[in-house]
Amino acid sequence: MEGPYSYSVTRYVHDVETGEFINVGVVVALCHEPCVVARLTTNYRRVKAAFPTLDIEVFMARMKRLQACFDLPFLLEALYRRLIARHERVRRP
């Protein structure tokens, strides 16, 4: 990824009333291309250390589901490119 970009830090807010949070990832978007990537933590130990009442199973399920939302378009694009390349190889004599 090259060129101008914007980013947003992803936070886990444990208690809305107290406003306590911990950073759990980052989302990066290129300004001149339709490209958005995210990296979210799978290290629940750090979050659990900050918030001992954390439900690890729920937290991990949400992190994985959110990461999958960002990963799926890129996986589909990679599959599409692979299929196009295979088709081009077949068409050439």
C-alpha cells in the first residue's frame, strides 16, 4: 500500500458508563483506491488483564467475525484474479 491513507484505531469499550477502553486493532483506508484493510488483535490475554470480567469467548468471536468482514472482499478478489489468470492460460495457444 502506497500513497495517502487514513486510519482509525479500533477500541474495545468494556464499560460504556466508565468509558474505559483498550485499543484492539487498526483499520487503514487508501485515499485514492478502494482498499480498506484491518488488523485486529487475537491476544485476549492483554484485554483480559485490563478487564478481568471479560468474557473471552464472546470477545474472541466478535474479533474474528469483525476481521472476517475485512478479509472476505480481499479473498474474493484474490480468487477472482486467480480464475482470470487460469482462464487466460487456457485461451492462449
